[in-house]
Amino acid sequence: MRVTAGEVHQLKDEEGWFPLPGAEGGVTVKIVTNSLDPTTRQGARLQFLRLPPGASLPEAPLTTGDYWQEFMVLSGSVEIEGHAAPLHAPAVVTVAHGARLASLRTNGGCVLAEMAHF
């Protein structure tokens, strides 16, 4: 595969993070790309989520689920409500279309990549 300079981006870890709306405990997000359009049911979003030790992502509301979500645990570990053992990096959690995400929690901190797509 040939890649041109216009398609390569070096992300700076210290830039572009902001608090995740609705999350507590210092959870931050960095949006890499977002063309997700619930109205036309097209597009995708890629973002990183950084959870400090003891933080959690709340359960998604019932209205969430028009698109697929895939969470990749890039570093650390995450516990999923209702599952016996935590997932340690590298790992993937897929939330199918029409389902909703259970609460995620981390004891030691983690970085997740979330891909949402139709």
C-alpha cells in the first residue's frame, strides 16, 4: 500500500484532550476523526479515551446503539460490569448495533481507542 504525506499524521499526546461530557473522575477524550452522522446513518468516529486510576465510563443510555462501537484497550486494564475478569491491553470490546455499552471501570488507569461506525 502506498501512503502519501497527506495521509500520515503524528499525534501529539499532550495536545487536544478535553473532559468527556457526562463522565466524572478526570476522563478525557481526544477526537482523531469524526464524520459520524446519526441523521443519515453514515460515517465513523475515532477517538481516544484516557481514564485515570479509579475512573469509569457510565453505562450508555438506552437511546445509544444506532451504530457499532469497538473499544480497543491500548494500555492498562478495564473492568466491564457483569464480566468476571478485567481485560488487559491489548484487548477489544465490541458493542453491536442496537446494544448498549455496560459501565467500564479501571483500577490502575487505561487508554482506550473507540471506533464508532454504521
